[in-house]
Amino acid sequence: MKKSMKTVLLTTTAFAMTGMAYCPKARADSGKTLNWSVQSDLETLDPQQCVDSTSGQMLNNVCEGLYRHGTNRLEKALAKSSKVSKDGLTWTFKLRKDGRWSNGDKVTANDFVYAFQRAVNPKTNDSNANLFGSIKNAGDILKGKKKPNELGVSAPDNYTFVVHLSAKVPYFKSLLAGYPFAPVNQNAVEKYGEKYGTAAKYTVSNGPFVMKTWTGSQQRWNLEKNSHYWDRKHVRLDKVHVMVVKEASTGYNLYQTNKLDMVTLSNQQARNLKNNPEFVTREQGRMDYLSLNVNNEYLKNRNVRLALGYALNRKDMVNKVLGNGSKTPLSGVPQDFMTFKGKDFAKASHTENATTYDKKKAQKLWNKGLKELGKSGQKVELTLLGDDDDTTKALNEYIQSAWQTTLKNLTVNVQCMPKTQRIARMMKHDFDVVYTSWGADFNDASTYLNLQARGSNYNFGQWDNDEYNKLFEASATTDAGNNQKRWNDMVKAEKLLLNDGGILPTLQPANATMLKKRVKGLVYNPVGGYNWKGVYLK
């Protein structure tokens, strides 16, 4: 989920590291334990409170909704069958009758109704509530005009779940595969209240694994096979031991000594190990970009924003700073992510202002912008915020250097901090510029365009444009049933965003990793991430 500071914040939501210096004595017990590393703390196990990638990865393995992400395809999970009305507005799902919660309770259609209503309830403050916007009455509920129980969902019986949409949603099934749409155990939520999802003991889940040992703050935990899971016979691992590893050198040492089965590499490690047979590059349905706080005295000016973009050489960022398989961007949407009639959305929405490197133009726009602000010749000081991991530090240093050497009288201060602190500041809009990343919730460009829409919890820079909002709303409502019009709406909106410097795309990230040969059956999906359900060890 993805994701603010009175100076320029540079933040990376993508797998930010918040590590430790933990060295286990040996590989955790038997050949049925997978030893995994992540780069940031686990923040929550509540699907309606998750905004970070580590929590999302855990939720995708302890929760299960109607569908789940397989390798480049959707798989049925709790949905036994589905039927859609001719107008595309009513979806009826028949549920499996053997679905169980980790406490043994049956998973019923009422659990989905409760979860969906809880998500749109303003009191929940669900950062992903906007994803439910296409369901009938969701918009009015989020605005406080209607009650959560008026949401267009119902359970005619224990194993039938019905969803009424206000407009056709071409990607609806893909949407339902994400953890924000997983069912929630009402008894557990009401029993634990605000503590729900803050530790393993305050969580009830329904996926192939159940969280154990996590107290809410430590940097290692275990997921164990869920004995109540409906498809437990195909879950071959007994345990997944997860540890947070901040420093790439520490992680690779643990990997070399067989204490980790997977580790994410630093940029230099990726260059050195790219020919190793255990080296794996994971392409992601994710985009890195700079979110600029338009309330800043300098960044409210369009030319200043564009100057910062033209001063960045994305090819150098990808090839010289990273070298891990990441790609230079064309727009704010990944390449090869969404196509229509053979056209790639990233290419269709590309503009010169999106990702072009032009030092002279950057300087011209910078001077023009400062003149418009009445600040010509004045010193400008901005702060560049990022997470305290090796990769983000390297990106911070590059951007700091590029901006200071290109733009006259600009001083850039770099601040690195743990991911949890950075996210908290972003959510409060306490920043100037944030280097952030967004991982797609589903396979459609709207998952990215929605970020900058009016009212979005992820519009960190608070950029606001009437025409953009009209186009985006039309793509989701009046034009939702016309694929050509919908495509045109989104392409126009993205171009408008980029031409105004609403965001500055930086790169399309990839994850350079090492994976032990003994790990078999691992499923990775650019949208859904890692799926451990079918993993076994040889």
C-alpha cells in the first residue's frame, strides 16, 4: 500500500529496511522451515490498517479472500464460483463451505459483509477505503452521508456473498485478490478492539499460515501452518521464520552461512552476483516517484517542480546507482503493466515532462520559477527524507548531488530514518518532497492514478487539479463501461499530472535477490508478491 515534512522528504515505501544485527546460531530446525528476510518492520496484521509492504506480504500469507494471486494469474480461494449480471453491476459469489478461521470458526459470507462495511466506515480510518469506491453507496458512506450498513453488499445465506457496484469495474476480480478485501472475524475485532492486529495474540486469520511469536515490536517472528486451513494438505511448510535485516552485508553473510533462504541484495552485491545461479531479479508491479508537497513555499510553483524533475538522470539512477534490474520510467505507471488494443499505458501517457533529463532546461525552469515567486537569487533549502537502508541512502545521495550541482543556490539536506517514522510523517503531510513507491493493488492503471485523486489518503503532496479529478471520476463512473473512453480518460489524466509536475517518476524498481536452490514451489506475482502456500524444501 501503498505512504510529510516541512522540508523536502524523500521516502521509499518499497520494501524499506529497518534492520538489526541479529545472528541466529543455526538454521531454524527442520527441512520444513523456510528462513526469510524482510527489510522493514511488521506494523500490523489488520487488513484495514495496512499501509506498508512488509505487513502486506505477511497478510497475503495469513489472510485469504475470494481469490489469490498465482504466477501471472488469479486463482480461486474462498470463491467456489462467481456470476455477474448482464449489466456488470451485480456480482454473486458462492463460497467454499470448508473455509475456517484459525480459531476453528467457519468463514461465512457475513465475514465478508462485515469486513467490507468496516473498511468504508469513516471511524475505521482505512487507508485503502478508496479501493471500495466502486461499490454502491461507498462514496456517500465515506463522506458520512450514509451508514456503513447501507453499502451494496449482502449475504443471502452463509455461503452466498453479493456485491452491487455503482459502475462496471473491468478489473474487479483482480481487486478482490488483495488483502484489503479479505474477510475479517467480527468476534475477534470486537473482542480486541484497538489492539486487533497489533500482535499475534490479538489476531485471527484464515489463510494457509497463522502468525506466531510476533509481539508487535520485535524484528523476527514465525508463521506456522494453519491447522484449520481448508487446503492445508497442500501447505507443505511447517513454519516460515522471518527476520528483519537492515544491512545488506549482514543479510548476505546470513545467507552464505545457510541461516537465510532468501535475501535482498544491495546494488553492489547485485552487480557482483548477477551471474550466480541463485541470483533472481524480481520485477515488481511498483513505481518509485517523488511526491512534492505543493504547500511548500517553493514547490507550489509548477516550474520549480518540473526543474527538479529535469535535473534527474534516471538512466544513471537505474544503471549506476542501482544496477539491480530496475527500469527507467516512462510515466507514473509501470511499463508492461496495462495494455489496450496493443498499446502500453506507460508509453501512451508518456510526456516530455515525465522523465526527461535536461540540465539546461532544469536551470531555465528553476530560474523562471523562482522569479515568478519573487525569490530570484535567494538561497533555497530543502530536506531530502529517506529510509535508513543502503539502497535508499544511495538514491538520496545521488538526488542530493544532482539537485545541488544543477540548480543554483539550492541546498539539499538528507535525512534518513526508520520506515515507521517516515510513514508517520508522510501521513501527516509533514514534508516537502517524498521519494515514495507504490505497489499495485490490482492490474489496472487506476491503482496509480487514484493516488493523486482528491480525497485519497495517499495524496501525500496534496496536489489537486479539477480537470484531473473529473477525468479520473469519469473513468470510474460514466465511462467505466466503455473501454476506449475509459482508456482515454486515464491517459489524459496521467499526462495532465506529469505535465504539471504533480509527481516526478524516478524508476520502476526491481528486487535483486538470492534464493537457495532448496526452495521449490515459490510463487511470485508482481502485484501480489510472494506466496508461500505451495513452497517445499529439498
